[in-house]
Amino acid sequence: MTFLLAISIIKFSELITNISIKKIIVIIAIVLPSILAGMRSINVGTDILYYGLPAYKMSFVSDLTSILNHYKMIGDNSTIFYTLWYYSSRIFQSLFGPQFVLEFLIELNVILSLIKYGRKTSKFRLWQGMAVYYFIFYSYSLNLMKQSLAMSMVLLIFQYFLMENKKIKYIVGVVLIGMAVHTSALIAILAVPLKLIWERQLQKRKSMIHFKATIFILPLVAIALYKQLIMIIAKVFPRYALYLSDAYSNGISIKGTLTQVLLLLSIYGVYLFIKMTITVKTQDVSFYESLYLLGVSLFNFSLIARNGYRIGLYFIYIGILMIPAVFNGGERKKELNYTIAKIIRSLTLLGILVVFWYVSFVMMGINQVIPYSFG
């Protein structure tokens, strides 16, 4: 209900012409799920018990420098995360504070990314992108807290830098996020060479089908060669070995991976359905689609490693832009009733997103966020 209420409020903000009032309404919308995240029990998700709660307790007995030095000694250089956690803990004097602030900043980054893209087309809407976030990524943010903050920050610089052809700034931003928030963010550098290849394909007016198929297949080939891959990555990026080690694979993660991959492909199927009913003008949609497919393919690394899916989440995150971009990205084709067609598209999107959320987090209990309990 919280997701639907927040989406409804965001949808309502689209009717407001006053920019200041519109911003206030959007802020209210993202505050609601952030409050829910802040009020959650320490038993919702697992990361809060591993480093969230200890960092919260340390905030009252140590200064920030001591806390950062403590985590650096154990190989955790998440400076931005622990700084944010420290000050919000001291200000709010309860665990609600850091949990609320973290979720609010994640959603703010997502909203700003959507607004940035929305400036390219007057038809762009925020609610579809936030629906993708709430039903797919919100539950991940309750558990993968540091990585979720990193993903939202990568999405923001992706839109402001890479899509504006400021590649060097994007690379520097990704490296800083990887060093100060979560190491996994470094995988996002792959978006730079992929964008260069994509642009050359467009210049040569070649079909994007081969490009998308190659992007999807290559990670699957890498899975078959994972032992050799681990040896290389372990030497260059030791922390990545955790995500690719087969020691973390188990039957539950394999079942969850196959189910979620199928659901993510179903969302892609809805995307194609929407694309078939709209004449898309923007070329960015094709690039978003390619990165999303790459993310789904990389997600399959969980078949050999329990944490392998996490490297794919960065590119699946692009779905936050992909879905609304194609939804309102161009002129509609001739339809008997545009309003009815629009409603059908919206309901189809919400339907598949709800199915993803229910199957993944309710039925299968992925990320241990359901049943939700308050602290």
C-alpha cells in the first residue's frame, strides 16, 4: 500500500503546474517509503545486523575518525556510508534516523535521475520509473544498503555525465563511488566502452539486435569459464572474488536466481509490448535496453555464487529509466482510444512489477524483508 500511495502522489504531482509545489509533493511522496524503511525492525534484511547496528552503536562511543579507521582495518572503505550513518545516528538518536536518511537519499537520487531525463521530453512521467524502483529495488535497499546507495549514485552520474558525453567525469565518479561507498560500483565502468560501441553502431546504421544479443550472451559464456575468471579477478580486484566464488552457491540461491531472471525477462517482455504500441523517437531507449539485458545476464552469476547477482543489479537499475523512457518516449501510433490504450499499458506495467515483488520477496523470501516487522 505504501508503494501505491507514493506512486499515486507522484502521479498527482504531474497535474501541478507550480514548480515549487510540484517539488514539495514529490518530496512528500518519497518521504513515506523512507519512513517505512526507517521504522523497520533489525530483523528485516541482514546487512543491518552485520554492519548497520554495530556502526549505529559505535556512533555513541567513538568519533567518526575512529569508526572509519576501524572499518578500514577490516577492509571496508565505505567512507561515505559510515559518515552518513554516523551523523544521522547522532542527530536522530535512534536507528530510525540512519535507516530513514539512507532510503531517502537513495530515492532522491532516483528522482533526480528521472527528472534529468524528463527534461528531454515534455511527455516524460516520474511515476513509472519510481514504480520500477519500489517493486524491484526497494526491498534490495533494505538489505544491500551500501550497494543500493552506490547504485542510486551511479544512476545519477550515468544520467548527468555519461549520457551527456562527459565520459571522464563519469569514470572518475564511478571510481570514487567504488572506493567510498561500495566496491561493486566499479563494474559500472563497463557502461563507457559499451556506449562507444553503441554509438558506432548507430553511426553505421547497423541493427541493434546483434549488439543486444552479444551483450546478453557474453556473461553466460563467462559463467561457463568462471574458474579461470575468478583467478584473474581475485588478483586484480580481490573483493570481487566474494561475488564469484562457487563456495557461496546453494540450491536456494539457484532457484531464486532462475525465478528472478524469468521475472526480469517478463518485465522486458512488457517493455517490448509497450514499445510495439508507441513510435519511439529517442535513441537512448535502445542503449537503456541493452544495459538492462546485460544486467539480467550478469544476474545469472548467482547460479555459481550466492552473491553473484549483485554485479548485475547496476545495469538492471537502468530499467528505472528504460521503462518510462519507452512509455512516453515518442508519438503514439493510431489507436481507437488513446486513453484506454494508455490505461492498459499502465496496468500491464504495474501488474508485472507487483508479480515480481510478490513472487521474489513474499513467496520466496529473498533478502529476508518479508514479513515486514517494525522495530
